[in-house]
Amino acid sequence: MGKGNGGGRFFAGFLIGAVAGVAAATFLTQEEARDRLAGKAREAGNFAMDATGDLREKVGDVTSQWQSSVSDLYERGRQVVESARSNLDAAVAEGQTTAQETRDELQRKAEG
């Protein structure tokens, strides 16, 4: 019986060791997976931050260029309107002068 009992203890010890080994391997594997996953998440976060910074820069550049273009267009439009207003004022003044001269000439003809 002593021999059978020793073999049973060995087998029980072997099973307990196997279960402990599986548990340790599972825990270590999970820990490695967690570490790997955390590392990948950090990398993705850094990539996203870099991409966000790059995008922010590009948007700032485009916005600045757009504002500059809008300012140029506004200034050109203002100049065109001012030129048109000046031309219109000159045409109205010339029309008034011509109308007055025609009135004066017609009045002289009527009197004389």
C-alpha cells in the first residue's frame, strides 16, 4: 500500500504542478497580451496626437491662405466699386453739364 500511496501522491503533485503551471502560463500570457495591447494603444494614441497636430497645422495654413485670399478679393472688389462709382459720378456730372448747356442753347434760340 505504501507504494500505491506514493504513486498517488506523485500523480496528485504532478496534477497540482500542471494546474499551477497552466495558471501561471495563462496569467503571464494574459499579462504579456495586456502589456502588448497597452503598448499598441499608446502607439495608436501617439499616432492620433501626431496626426491631429499635423491636421491642425494644415488647417491653420489653409485658413490663413483663405483669409489672405478673401482680403485680397475684398480689396479688389472695393477698388472696382470705387472706380465704378467715380466713373458714374463723372458721367452724371458730364450729363448735367451737357443738359445745362443744351438748355441754355435752346433758351437763346427761343429768345433770339
